[in-house]
Amino acid sequence: MSFTIAIIGRPNVGKSTLFNRLVGQKLALVDDTPGVTRDRREGEGKLGDLEFTLIDTAGLDEGPKGSLTARMQEQTETAIGLADALFFVIDARAGLTPNDRAFADFARRANKPVVLVANKSEGKHGELGAMESYALGLGEPIQISAEHGEGLSDLYDSLRDIMPEPPADVEEFDDDDIIESEEDIAKRPIRVAIVGRPNAGKSTTINHLLGEERLLTSAEAGTTRDSISVEVNYKGREFRIFDTAGLRRRSRIEEKLEKLSVADALRAIRFAEVVVLMMDSQTKFEEQDLRIANLIEREGRALVVAVNKWDLMGQKANLVTELRTDVDHMLPQVKGVPIVAISGLMGEGIDKLMKAIEESYSVWNRRVPTASLNRWFEQAVDANPPPAVSGRRLKLNYATQAKARPPSFIVFCSRADAVPESYLRYLVNSMRTFFDLPGTPIRITLREKANPFAHKRKRPTR
């Protein structure tokens, strides 16, 4: 089992910067604004030959019971409970504060190994602040600069002292020795990003799936900042679900922190396999919803549309049928996309949502046999031949599938640059119906077939 370390300390001492440094990626958002981190985030850290699990936490701060600040501290306390050791981080340039002293007592009561990390120790001011930290009674401070990567060798020595020795009889394997079967690949977690406008109920839905308050929720829009990933086992199938910040229109985004949050959400879309576009049933199909759906289609991700807060709609007849009609009208580029009416708070429709995610993932991975593909292609071209351009006939020869994820095809033809976009849309819609590929993005690339007579000279005319 992996050794787990929770990084704790008051706000804005550089916990997320240290987390990113040890993980080797810019996973956690970093900004000078205090309180950027709200939910706890996990990552696989490495320092020299030491490997461990890191938990980045919200800054320890006091707040009224039930407030967002108090619930952020509850998340931190949960992380401390899960950890085997703690990195207690202080800002050496700022020196000790009353909050540092109070939270040092909190760290001691956890009854776990604590490494005192004096961050931002570069320069004379950092040296003085690090000396002050002896007063905390947590041992010798490790002076580092997480931003510049200084002092990590001393941190390695401290960490080596508290980590257990690896079992001596464990045989090591190279990555090249591991051969994954198709069955192993099928067991991989499906990467799912849940995106949408602010306050659509993304975090609430994930919490219901987990059966615990893992992610912070609030009636205030913009509670989620980082893209937090959680592991979910739903009826025997593994999922890795990413909660993301709400995506507003670009013209409304002014603060640097929100820009960072949006960039993190867009990165989650690019690395996901299935993206759930979550809408509020009270304000569905606004322009921003359509923009997000278009972005997902351009990125080539499998799409599922979830309309949340359906319990507020009442018992009206034909609502779901109307919803299906609206989706096909508003999103013609992904016609037939799965749509599910849910209530993340009440847990209604969650089974249907997870089933839709699995089915969408299956379609996204589908390969079409070449023989079947060319039978369809011949029928489609015969039923609706491509239009002549500048008086010259376009000849489409045959098609082949280049790859899946999403389904991508190559059509060989005589004049690739002359085939109109409308005819490509016709081929996509025909293929979607014929091979039952609802909702998934379909890519068709045109390629000109080489002319075998191009190298021969024309006979001179008399």
C-alpha cells in the first residue's frame, strides 16, 4: 500500500506549489490569492527513489460552523486522517503567525510523523523566518523553495527517515516486460469529465455517486476551482470522474483565478474519454451550453447530456420526449447523443446516467468491418451521388476506418478539395444511422487516390 503524505498549513504558504513540484506536473492551481485550494487533491509524488501518494489540502483556517471555510477545514481533517505522515508548511519570509502556532498544536494532536517545511526560504528574510519556526516544537525545519526547487535533498533525507523500508523480496520489473491483454484494457477506469455552467450541480451529483461529501458544494456559483478526480466503482465498473469548475462565457471571465480554473476544466475535457455536459433544467440550452457541446465535439470526446434538478420540473407529461427533440435540434453535429434527466441531490436518474456513459464509451471505441463499411459506402453514394463541381464529376472510390476513439474514416476520391461540406455531413449522418453510432463525433478525411497514368505523356495531337 502506498505511503500517503498530507500537505497542511495556513493559506498561501505554498502547499500547492510544493504539491506540483513533487508530483512533477502543474495539477493544482497556484495563485497569490489566499484560499485558492478548496477540495483535497491527490497525486502520485516522487522524490529521488522515494514514491508516495500526496494530498494537497485547503489552508487551515477557522470559520463559523457550516460555512464554506469550516467545510474546507473538514476536508483537510479528512486528509490528515487518511495520511501516514504530514508536511506542515510555513512561509519563512512571513515568519511565524498566531495561526501557525495554533495549527502546529493541531498537527501534533494528529499523532503522526510531522515534517516541518519552511517554504520560501531563499534569501536573508527566509533564513530568519526558518529559525523562528523552531518555536513550534516540531523539530528542525527543512528550508526549501518549492517554486525554485531548492532544498529538496534535505526534504528527501527527512522523508527517508519516516518512510518504511520497501520489502526486500519484491522483484522489480521493467515496463517493457508488462504486456496488457484486451481484457486488461477493458478493465481500465473510464475517464469521465463532468462539465457545464456554474451551479449546474456537478459536485452534488458526484457526491451522491460516492455516497459521501467528498467535494465541496454551495449555493454560491464558483465553489469548485480545481479539477478534482475521484475513483468510483459503480456496479462493478471502474470510473475516474473529474469534477470541474463552471464554464462561463469568456467575456464574463475577468479574474485571473477564474481563468486558471477554466483552463483546468478545458484540460480535463481533453484528457477525458467521455464528457458529461450538465445543464440546469430551469435554464437549459443557453448559448454557453451549446458552445461547450461544440467544444467537446471538436475535441472528439464521447458526449452525454445530463439535465440536472429534474425534480423541480414537476410531473408534466411528454417532458422527456420534448427534451429529446430539443437536443437533436440544438446539437445536430452529435445527433442522437444520449440525454438523461437526473436529480443529483435526490439521486434520481443516476443509474441511467452511468449506463449512458458506458454505452457512449462503447460507441466511441467502435470499429466497423471494412466489408460492411464499403457496402454502406456504395449504397450511400448510389442513393445520393456527389454534385459535379465546375462541370466535372467527383468520383468517390472507397472508404476505410483509420482509427476509433472517436470513429475516424478515410474516403479516397478524385478531387478532395472539391467535395462540399454539405456532402460530408450527408455521409456522416448516413453512417451514424446505418452503423448505429448515436451522438459520438465522427471524423471523415478525404484523400486523393493516385492517378496511375499521371506519369505518362499525352500523345501529340495532329
